Amino acid sequence: MKQLIEMQKLAFFIVALLAAVATSRCNAAAAIRMQLTHADAGGRGLAGRELMQRMALRSKARVARLLSSSATAPVSPGGCAGGVLGSSEYLVHLAIGTPPQPGQLTLDTGSDLIWTQCTPCLSCFDQALPCFNPSTSSTLALLPCSSTTCQDLQLTSCGTGNPKSWPNQTCVYTYSYGDKSVTTGLLDVEKFTFGAGASVGSSVAGVIFGCGIFYSGVFRSNETGIAGFGRGPSSLPSQLKAGNFSHCFTAVTGSKPSTVLLDLPADLYKDGRGAVQTTPLVQTLYYLSLKGITVGSTRLPVPESEFALRNGTTGGTIIDSGTAITSLPPRVYRLVRSAFAAQVKLPVVAAGNATGPYVCFTAPPRTKPDVPKLVLHLEGATLDLPRENYVFEVEDAGNSYLCLAMIEGGDMTTIGNFQQQNMHVLYDLQNNKLSFVPAQCDKL
Ligand SMILES: *[C@@H]1O[C@H](CO)[C@@H](O)[C@H](O)[C@H]1NC(C)=O
Ligand SMILES: *[C@@H]1O[C@H](CO)[C@@H](O)[C@H](O)[C@H]1NC(C)=O
Ligand SMILES: *[C@@H]1O[C@H](CO)[C@@H](O)[C@H](O)[C@H]1NC(C)=O
Ligand SMILES: *[C@@H]1O[C@H](CO)[C@@H](O)[C@H](O)[C@H]1NC(C)=O
Ligand SMILES: *[C@@H]1O[C@H](CO)[C@@H](O)[C@H](O)[C@H]1NC(C)=O
């Protein structure tokens, strides 16, 4: 008899859950707007040079991680020792539960799971905001381990009630990233609220997310978790049944908030400042078909195969929200660097502390020297980078330098977010296409 009542409870619970999920689908029809801030924004007072050096270090760490994982494995947002150089770049501000509790999750197009740290925590990293407290939310439900989402995720198990942190028949998850950073907890179903300041805006019920109570590896101290924007079924765009999403990053050296939109209205997207360029998305992650690079008057002598994805795992070109600086395979990077140096007509600065991993040139103080154009030729689209998306100027010990904001990476070409500033980038998931148009991102 007791068992029957338990079964009925479970059945009731699943019906309630399905209802919640169904609601979320209806709610998701309208565009959802979220606010982003750059991970280095606010109060740290970093000089331009330091900021650029930190971004290069994070990009190198991120690339190493992308290469260490297979093409389909999730990609880490983690960081280097001490958490000072976490590789997270943009934080999505949102609120979870009823009443809403604020969270700031790293926007990661390289992984799928949505998760945030929860109380009571067995082992959590320091974060700027209080951990999410599931016991004070009236809309929280535990996900049963019989649910498809629980079964679809790679590392899940069924709670048995012992220990008490894992209630009977609930879905316990473990999610790991390319650098072996791991989060573990219970999968929950909750109402999420998106919008500026996470206090107003659209609410969506039935979002499945990880309530993380244990972690290992290194996460950045200002994130409370990660919002996976990848292509798998548990990512935020997939759960909200978004046909598309877009982001528009403001200048990384400024403090203006940026925007992410899910199911954005077509007219808003067309409002850019120039022609919309469209290129296909290939396979897993967000791979693009890069065909070539032009620096000034020189189309680099690089065969297309150099940029292509080989055997589904090596090489290839991805666009990544979690990488700051574009990195190129060594041979391609050296060709870009020498073509740029040959045309910029400024003396090259010897590599050292002032320049970090960048190639820099001595520039007359307070000038804006002409630089050769930099164009990425994608299948069907041309990414003609505006000046501020590939060069930066720094002052150091009374000297002025002009530097090329690209670095030498591994086998894979990674188009980072510095190159996407003031560009409205649309991921058309329905049609497997990526479009972009120059835009004033703070006016979106
Ligand atoms: C970290 O988060 C807090 C709370 O949202 C915010 O006030 C602070 O500016 C953030 N720090 C950085 C470096 O972004
Ligand atoms: C866990 O739930 C199952 C299925 O409802 C039940 O058979 C089992 O007795 C429960 N175990 C505990 C420890 O409550
Ligand atoms: C994005 O998707 C929504 C809903 O599917 C659609 O109405 C809108 O036109 C799309 N926007 C663009 C720019 O394709
Ligand atoms: C692709 O894989 C095949 C067989 O596994 C191997 O022989 C070949 O060398 C690989 N090619 C590249 C470019 O890695
Ligand atoms: C770089 O900085 C370190 C410590 O600040 C110093 O020891 C080293 O000599 C510097 N190297 C160059 C090339 O300036």
C-alpha cells in the first residue's frame, strides 16, 4: 500500500513536471533578452595592456583545453591555478526560483549543461553572490532519474536517499569539462527569469538545471555556474526551443553591458550597420568553413585544407564566446604576422614583457596609424574586421605601441570575442547558419 502511494506520488510528480515543461515551451515563443557583463568589467581598473595580456593568457589556456578534448566533448570554462585567470569571458545575469535569486553564469557556446552552485554545499568555490538556496523556492522540483534528460546526460545516477543529499529516485549528475573540471549535484526543474538586472523580464518555467554542490578543478570566482549554449538537448537554447540566438558584445575595454537574445525578432537583427553576412555552421560545436585570410593587399598563400576540420577532431575553425583572442595555427599565424608587418610601415618591437604574446610596433604617441585591412573569407561570407577588432594601442613607460590582437594557437582556428565586438552575431539553429552584421551593441 505504501508503495502504491509512493507510485501515485511519483506519477503525480511526473505529470506536474510535464505540465511545467509544456508551459515553458509556450512561454519561449517571445524573444528573451539577457544582459551580459564582461568578466573583467567593473572596478578592477586594469590598464589596457594588462587586460590584453590577461585575455591572451586565458585564450591560450582555453585553446589548450579545446584541443585536449574531443570535438564533441564539452569545453571548460575553468581557469589557471588560483582562479585569477579563469577563462570565462561573459557572464549572463539571470534569476532562478520563486522568489527569484540572482545568478551570473558564464556564457559558454562550447558546452551544454546549465548549472549553478547550491546550498547546502559540500564543496563550492567562492562566488560573489550567495549560492542558490533550493529550499526557499516555491517552484523547485527535483528531476526524477527516469526522465529522458537524466538518461540523455552521460554521467547520471539514481539517488537512493542515502546520503540524504541524493533523495530517492532523483537524478544525480556529474558533468566534466575538457580540462577535467567537474560539477556534481542534483538536476532540478525551476523557473528562470531573464532580463536586465534579472529583476524584470521574461520568466520561463520548467528549465532543467544542475544544482551543483560539489566541484573540482578551477572555476572563476565571479561566476556562479555556467550557461551551456551548445547544440545538445540540455543547453539553454535547446531547452527553450529557440530557433536562434544572438549576441552582441560591446567594446571589451568599456563597461557597457552586452546582450544575448533568444528567438530574436528578425527586424531587430536586420537593423545592423552594413550588409548581413551568412555562412553555414558545420557539425558539432559551432564550426565554420574558413577558406582564407587577406591582410591588406595580400591573400595569404594558405590552402583551404589548412583551415578544414580533419577526421572530425583536428584542425577546423570554431567561433567561440568563451575565447577572447582569435588564435591561428602556427604556420598561418606567422604568415599573418609577416604580411601585417610588411604593410604597416612601423618598426617591430622586440618580443618581451611589454608585448606579451602579441606582435607590436612602435607608434608615434597619440596617433592612429593606418593599418592593413584584415579579412576572413568564410564560405559565403566575408568578415571584414573593423580596425578596433584586430589592433589595439597601449602605452608603456612613455612608449606607444600598436599591437595585432591575434595569437599563435594550436591546430584549431578559434575566432574569439575580441574579434566580435560591436558585431551582432546570430546563430540560426534551425537552418544551421551563422550570420553577422556590424552593430552598435549598447544600442540594441
Ligand atoms: C562580480 O560580481 C559582483 C556582483 O554581481 C559585481 O558587483 C562585480 O562588479 C563583479 N566583478 C567583476 C570583476 O566583474
Ligand atoms: C525508493 O523508491 C523506490 C521506487 O518508488 C522504492 O521501491 C524504494 O523502496 C524507495 N527506497 C527508499 C529507501 O525509500
Ligand atoms: C529567430 O527565431 C524566431 C522564432 O523562431 C523567428 O520569429 C525570428 O524571425 C528569427 N530571427 C531571425 C533573425 O532569423
Ligand atoms: C585520419 O584518420 C585516418 C585513420 O584513422 C588516418 O590514417 C589519417 O592519417 C588521419 N588523417 C589526419 C589528417 O589526421
Ligand atoms: C620581464 O619581467 C620580469 C619580472 O617583472 C623580469 O624579471 C624580466 O627581466 C623581464 N623581461 C624582459 C624581456 O623585459
